[in-house]
Amino acid sequence: MRTDIEVDCRELEAPEPLNLVVSKLPFLNATNRLKMLHRLKPQMLLNILNENNFKYEIVEDDEMFQIFIWKE
């Protein structure tokens, strides 16, 4: 079971959410994952994650996106 590191970006303006999450990526390992809360789907971040072999899952509801990011 992984521990979630939660980052709430719903009130932040661009590029703060991207910069904040990218700064935390080096700290991800087999025991944790990042849980990003955002009001928009962060397409630029998803491109970075794909380019750097991070795994992610997006859960969308009426109010926000939850993006779970991990490294295998």
C-alpha cells in the first residue's frame, strides 16, 4: 500500500501547479504516490509524466480532477 502525498492546486494559478508537482516528482518511490487536486486537467503535466516514465491515473468528478502519480 502506497502513502499519498496530497497537493491541492485548485486555487493556484498557472504555472504554480505544474512547478509544484514537478518539484515533488524526485521524491516519489515504491512506497508513496502524489495525489494532485486540480480544477483542470493538467495536460502539460501529463506530457512531462509520459516523457519521464511516471504512471498516473485521473479521477474526474463534477468539482475537480484527482491525479494520482507514482513511479514503479
